Amino acid sequence: DAGVIQSPRHEVTEMGQEVTLRCKPISGHDYLFWYRQTMMRGLELLIYFNNNVPIDDSGMPEDRFSAKMPNASFSTLKIQPSEPRDSAVYFCASNFGPNEKLFFGSGTQLSVL
Amino acid sequence: AQRVTQPEKLLSVFKGAPVELKCNYSYSGSPELFWYVQYSRQRLQLLLRHISRESIKGFTADLNKGETSFHLKKPFAQEEDSAMYYCALKVAYKYIFGTGTRLKVLA
């Protein structure tokens, strides 16, 4: 198993552009989490899904951020329009509910110029 | 509100010295706490969980409900312990992480 797969690994874009980050969780996992990592705030939970349904999106910073999970094997995090303060590493993680261990992807390093 | 606090952004120790990475939490319920670690060029991964009361790579962590702490300790640091360490609190199925502590073990 390749683990949680995120793409792209790096994204450089200009302010105002739309950015889409992608995540493929581990097969069989029913929870998926999106986190943002910054030096100042550490790992912030943005949103999480259970069985493809968004459960808690209270961490999504603004309406510019949206996330979807159309099926059990794919999720996207979209930022539109992007701003320089969105620059961060975005992680996707998944797990199987009763098992507490989170499996993280390699992350997407986003730079908004 | 639920919160995890890691007061040190950077901790530098010499090889062979004891290590303690601090973690305090704020939660009114019964806490479930974890330590995750990210080594250079590797994914963030679980190091240990308080329920297991285990020692992983020589690290231990004891939950102190009175002080609302879950500090990570190792008696003798090794160079390969250099990494980013995150303390996490599980609330229902949500994992709340602290800001992380970068541990540097000097030769």
C-alpha cells in the first residue's frame, strides 16, 4: 500500500488564482482529515470527513476554502481566490474509525506569490 | 475550548542528555493523548499514545490529569531523535495538534 497520496507535492501560484489540492486516502479508511501546517500555528485541522460526508468544517478559515469528497478514494481542497497568507504545507490524513492511528500523506507545499 | 500547548518551538540538547518535550492540554472530558513525530524527509507518524503506556524508541509519556500535561521524555537523547514532535488531543474523532517542538540533538 502506497499510503495516503497527495498531489501535487509543490504548488506555486499567483495571488487570485484558484488552487486545488488532491488526496487519495488509504483503501478501507473511513475518516479523512485536512490539516494546514505553518510555523506560527503548527498543525491546524481544517475539515474532516466520515464516509465521504463532511463532519466538522469549523477550521476552514474562510469562504475561499472548500473541500469535497465525492467518493471513498478521493478528496479535494480548493482555495479560490488564493492569497499569500495561504502559503503553508497542507496535509491529508486518513484512518479507520476504531483505530486511533492517523496516517499522513507527504503534504503539499503551497506558495502563493 | 479544547487546546494543546507546546511552549517550546525549539529544543536543543547534547547527545546522551535527557530530553523532555512539554505538552499541556485543555479539555473538560477524559483526554486521549498522542505524540506524533516527523523525521526529516519522512511523513508525520504516530510515536506513542497514552492509552498504551508503552515506550517507543526509548520515549515515554505519562498523562498527568492534575497538571493537564502529557510530557514526552527520554533519558538519553540520540542524534536520530532530531525531528519535529507534535502533541495531539483526540476529541471524538477529531485530532487537535499543538504547534510542535523541533528537537535538535547535538553531537
